[in-house]
Amino acid sequence: MKVLVTAASRHGSTFEMAEAIGRTIGARGYTVAVLPIENVTGLDGYDAVVLGSGVYMSFWLKPARDFVEANAAVLRRKPVWLFSSGPLGPAKPGAEPVQIPEVIDAVQPRDHRVFDGRLDTSRLGFGEKAVVWAVKAPAGDFRDWQAVEAWAAGIADSLAQENGAAA
Ligand SMILES: Cc1cc2nc3c(=O)[nH]c(=O)nc-3n(C[C@H](O)[C@H](O)[C@H](O)COP(=O)(O)O)c2cc1C
């Protein structure tokens, strides 16, 4: 079985999560391709897809939304897992970090998981710095690699259950 792990990432942290997910699934015996979403030219040959995006102003990045729109029919026919990388610092009660109902609706994923992200202010342009300052977002790397890897291992487990055995 071949699994595509892809992500839209403005400052690199979501793509590093895609790489970790790909390594975990690959270690379970699957053939894995980890690609920036801009480099995915088609879904032929992939048996399952893990698709993520960084979250900006509560939305997925445009390349991820465009990808889902362009490939919705194919994605709906494959097992798909979605992840978002966003929240920074302690969770704010009642705050919804990501709004992607149209993506969920289009893809009908097995799961959508929101992971804490990374904010490295040295990588931000002026406009982004202003937003971050206005909302007082805390800088730092809040990614929980154990949680990411455990989620990826769960994906490999469900693929194995569905298909009898890996690879
Ligand atoms: C301008 C700006 C807006 C953001 N808006 C949100 C948001 O609405 N919700 C959220 O959970 N995280 C938000 N974040 C945090 C990012 O999603 C987080 O830093 C993410 O890990 C970045 O992924 P990337 O490095 O792959 O681009 C924002 C970050 C920036 C710089």
C-alpha cells in the first residue's frame, strides 16, 4: 500500500509534522511519499492520504483548500486523515482554532486532528508580526511530537486492520 502524506505550510512547521507522520507510517511497513502540497500532481497510485495545513486566521492555507476543492471526488473515495497545526500556548476556552467544515464535508475524512503549532517570530513578515502582536499569541514551539507520532501510528493500525496486513 502506498500512502501520501502532504501538507500546506507557510513557515515549515506543519511540513515537519508531515515528515514525522510519514516516518511513523513508513516504519510500519508502508510505502510513503511525503510531499509539499504544491508538489502533488495527482492521487493515482495512492491508497490512502494524510493531508494537513497550518492554520491562519482560523482557516487552512489556500493551497490546501484549493487542493481539496480540485480533488474532492477522488479524496472521498480513499481513506483520508486530516490534520491542522495551529494553536499556540494554553488553549483558550471556547476558542475554535480552525474552521474547515467545507473541507470535512468534501472529503469525509476518517479523522481530523488539531495539533499545537510553532510560532517563530523571526520567520514572520511585518503583517504577520502585527497580527501576532495584536492577538498576543505566544511565540514558541508547542508541537507535541509524541501526540503526532501516536496519531500516525493509529493511522497505520487502521490501514492494517482494513487491509489485513501492511504493505
Ligand atoms: C498571522 C498568524 C495567524 C495565525 N492564526 C491562527 C489561528 O487562527 N488559529 C490557530 O490555531 N493558529 C494560528 N496561528 C498559528 C499557526 O497556525 C502556527 O504557527 C502553525 O504551526 C504554523 O504552521 P506553518 O509553520 O506550517 O506555517 C497563526 C499564526 C500566524 C503567524
